Amino acid sequence: MQSTNIRQIKTALVDQAFFRSAQVSCAIGIVVAVRRRKGQLLAMIRGWGGRWYPVESVRIEHAGRTLLS
């Protein structure tokens, strides 16, 4: 799912970091942080030197959750 909603992206980033149940990425690579500056969506990309890069949207993929019975 493509998203530009900061709250939705940050929730997915927490899932990616702590639960490994989501993957947040963009055209450049895997996203590790996101912010909005002057109306523009900026993403920090894993392995790209800790800089903020402008992106149009972020892709969020959730892994299938299995329930324990």
C-alpha cells in the first residue's frame, strides 16, 4: 500500500523495527525514518548516509500474521 500519511508510516516503522511484521520502503530503498518539512515528505534510507531524501510516497507491506492456537 502506498502512503503519505505520517502517522500511518511511523506506526509501520515501529512494526518494522520491533516486531518485523512490516516492511517500509520507497523507490530508493528501505525507510528507517520519516518526517515532513515545508509540506514535503522526507525519508531516511538505510545505508544512504543518514541524510533526508525527498520522496513522493512510501510503500508499506505487512507480513501475514499467524495466530497461535
